[in-house]
Amino acid sequence: MYSNINTNGVAIIGAGLGGTALALALHRQSIPCRIFEARSANSDILSSGVTLTPNGCRVLAELGILSRLDDKSYKCEYTITKNVDDKTVRKMRIASEGPDGYPCYRLYRLALLKEMKAALAEREVPIFYDAKFDRIIGDTSDGVVFQVGERTESAAIVIGSDGIHSALRRHITDLVPVYTNLLCVYGHIPTGSVNWPDQDFAAGCTILGKPGSLFMVPEVADGSDLMVGTQFAYPEVDRKGWEALAADPASLCALLRKDYDQWHDTAKHAIDELCKRPESILCWPFYAMPKLPRWSSASGNVIMIGDSAHAMPASSGQGVNQALEDAFSLARIISQEWSIDAWPSVLNLDTLDANLAD
């Protein structure tokens, strides 16, 4: 099987954070790979941030990426919870312990993705843009034949990292993401635009109030740009409905101001600043994937990782970090010698931990 991988390589569907991390991890194991991305090369418009927790930082350090993020990231060791009196009611450590531990890194997704793609370019790992995955044509123990746009491609293994609305997933399961009945509305403000009661607010915290919670976290290294948002119950609409809501700043501002009078002054000031910048307000409906019995096809040669396999609400702070762990772990498994007959069982979710420990 390993000779087949070396000859025909691994094809990755999706050039997001999970797909680029997987390509870097495979290259680290000297496994040839290439990425197919539906969008054009200049279409990345990721306008929100991502929190890299210690598990994700550890993977990025192994891939040679973490040191490239130092001047782009706000680093923190604790998360703070405030009450309506602006008093700290909880302080929880989120950095890992010990001299080799990691803090949490917070930075814009696009800044991270640019570094990942730059690293791939340095390693001469190809990304094919405007190459939308269409379907799997053949999936056997000898490899996979698939269609990308008008082209027919082949590879020893095809791995989907194409997100929550994965096109590759339908080859493995009929299950689809389920709406959690929660919508997040958020935006960015200059940190100095609000007269915060103390520095804990500007360093990132969650404010508890009668309407729910208002969260905030810096997005850049010097802490000058602050993401502020809230989440609440909201009825599901179809994809066009979500797109229409995202393109309607007045409606998003109205949602932020829902129950405005029930917030205390500090939260009101933050909401006011957000609504002064309606064009920058964003929304994110939270979907999750039902638990799947497998993340791979019967042959083991079509595999899903990240949100394709186990999408979780962004409020968990683990979506990207789990995708990074998926990528790093899968590359380790693929790099080992497996027989064609044994390979499908290697990917059983019940035995993955044992195979990683070997």
C-alpha cells in the first residue's frame, strides 16, 4: 500500500486550515500530495479570528508554523468571566502547564491561512484553484478516481477537508449537519473605543447579563482590535436565507440590540460601538454533525477530517484545533506500513487511538 501512496499520492479536497495542515503534515512524512480548492487563488475573505489552544499550538509547532505567528497573534493564558457589576466571577487557565506548555494564540483566520499557504509554496506542494470537487467515480483498494470540474483525477487516497457543507461526505454517509438553534452575531471594534472598567475586559472576557453573555477577545498581537459578539436562539433558515441575513447589516444590528435595555452599561457601550460599524457585523449559524460510525469509505481510501467529519459549534473553541489534530494524526497513520487488507480496519474510530500509539 505504501508504494501505491508514493506513486499516486494523496489528493486533498479543500485548501482551508485543515487541508493545508494536512498537506504540511504529509510533506513532513515525505508523502506526495496535492490540494484541490473550489475557489480562486485570491478569494480568501476569512474575516473572523481563530483561537489556537495548546493542542492546536503543539501541532503547528511540529509543522514549523507556530513561530511564524508570533507577531500576528494575541497570546493569553486565562479566560475571565465578569458579572453585571463588572466584577470577576471566574478566572480559568487555558494555557498548558509546564516549561514546554503553550499559551492560547488568537489571530485572524486569514493571517493563519496565509502562513500555511506560504509554507506549502516553500515546500513546493501544489494547490490547484478553481478545481471544484464533483464526485467519486471509483473507490477500490487500488485507489480512487474522482472528478474535479471537467477533469478526471486519480490518487491512492482522497481526503476531504472541505468543511461543514462537504461535497465529499456524501460518498461516505447520508447524514448532514444539524442546526443547533443558535446564531452568533459579532463584529470588531477598536479596543480603545470603550472606556473599560479594567484591563481584563480589553484582554478578552465574557460578560454575563440578563439577556445572556457578551464575549470579547483581541484579534491582533497588540490587542488593539477586539472581536465582540453574542449568541442566542434563532430559527433555522435555508442557505439563501442565511446569506440574505449576512448581507443585511440593519437586521444584524437589530439582533445585537435585542434586549438592549436589559444589558448593563459596559455591555451597552460595546454594543453601541459595534452598531456604529454595521457593515462589519457578521453572523454565524451554529451547526454540528451527528456522530458518524466512520469517517472513511469501505476501502479506507476516501476519508474525511475536520468539520466534514465532526463539525462542532464555534463556541467550543475547538473546531480548528481538532482539524489540526486530525491532519497531524492521519498523516502519521498513513506514513506507516499497512497491508491493503488491514487498511480499512485501521481507520475504525474505535481503534484509531491504539494505532496512533503504535
